[in-house]
Amino acid sequence: MLALCWGAFYLAFNSGGFSQDVYESNAVNWAGGGTQAAAPVDPKVVGKRLYTQNCVVCHQANGMGVAGQFPPLAGSEWVLTEGPHAENHLVMLVLNGLQGPSVVKGQSYNNAMVPWKQLTDEQIADILTYIRSDWGNNAPAISPEFVAQIRKDSAAQSDSWTQEQLLAVSPVKPSAASGAAPATK
Ligand code: HEC
């Protein structure tokens, strides 16, 4: 009975009005109680929230972008890494941005996307894992380790990439270990 009362008290005082950030930091307490291993936070859930904060104004909640201005991520060969597009190109363009003429799903764009390198490896991995899994997209997760590797490899690049420059960089596939969704965090 005492434990039960304490539980209700704990809930009342720690729910933080279900503000998402508070909820997330408490999620570990709920799951693990400090004694067991914490339940992993789903990268897709975190990624969706980061997408809403950083990417949605241009690429839209339905991933369809805005015709002629912002290319779609739904069904995009850049996101699904099809044809000449590889995982390193995807990470590179998000880290440094993309400018000039580009073609996405057969449509031409000539615009610019700012760099997102201020986001952490984990945040970029979560966003990419999310955009590769929603709107009918179905491509494997991107790990923070892979983002870290590509960040290091492309550290010398200060400008945004052009499509031409990116596609001239040899494709790098995540290794099986670093490309898989992390089992635990
Ligand atoms: C201010 C608008 C804007 C925001 C915000 C934005 N993008 Fe972009 N994005 C663009 C534009 C414009 C292009 C195409 C640039 C070009 O034509 O050279 C692009 C291209 C892309 C591409 C490659 C083409 C495609 O459609 O697949 C990806 C992937 C992408 N963005 C992901 C993201 C992610 C992830 C975020 C959030 C971290 C983001 N973008 C935020 C405007 C934006």
C-alpha cells in the first residue's frame, strides 16, 4: 500500500505536464527504475520530433516538399539511396547542405539547403532513420557511428555540396554493424 501511494505521488510530481523533453528524460526512470538496463529510446520517434523541429517547414509533414522549391523526401532516391545515391552522400548533404541544380524523382530544383552540422551525430542518425521509414519509405536505419565517420571524412568541406560534387564521391555503404539499428543505447 505504501509503495502504491508512493507510485501515485511520484507520477503526479514527475509527469511534468507531459512536456516532451521532460517525458523523454523521465522515460529512462520509468523503464529502468535505476536498477535495470534502460529501455532503448526508438530512434524513429526521436527522429520524427527532430524532423518536425528542423525539416518540416520545407519538406512538409507528408514528406512531399513543395513543388518547384523544396524536393520531396517520400520516395526520393537520395533518401532511399537508390541508383548512384549512397548513404554517405545522404549524410554529407545533410551535414553541409546542398546548393544549385538537383534532380529528385525526375523533377529539377535549383535552390539551396543550409547545413545541419550543428546537430549531433545521434540527432542526424535519428532524423535519417525516421525519413527512411515514413511515408512508404523503407530503407535501413542510419547509425550515429556512420554519421560520425562521414563527418570526419568530409571535414575539409566548408561549402554546401552541389549534386555534381556529391555524386563524384565514391559510395560508402555503412558496415553491417554500424548500419543496423542500435539494439541498446
Ligand atoms: C529552408 C528549407 C529547408 C529545410 C528546413 C530543410 N531542407 Fe532539405 N532541402 C531543401 C532544398 C531547397 C533542397 C534542394 C537543394 C537544391 O536544389 O540544391 C533540399 C534537399 C534535401 C535532400 C536531398 C533531396 C531530396 O529531396 O531527397 C534531403 C535528403 C534533405 N533536403 C533532407 C533534409 C533534412 C533531413 C532536413 C532537416 C534536418 C532538411 N532537409 C531541412 C530545403 C530545406
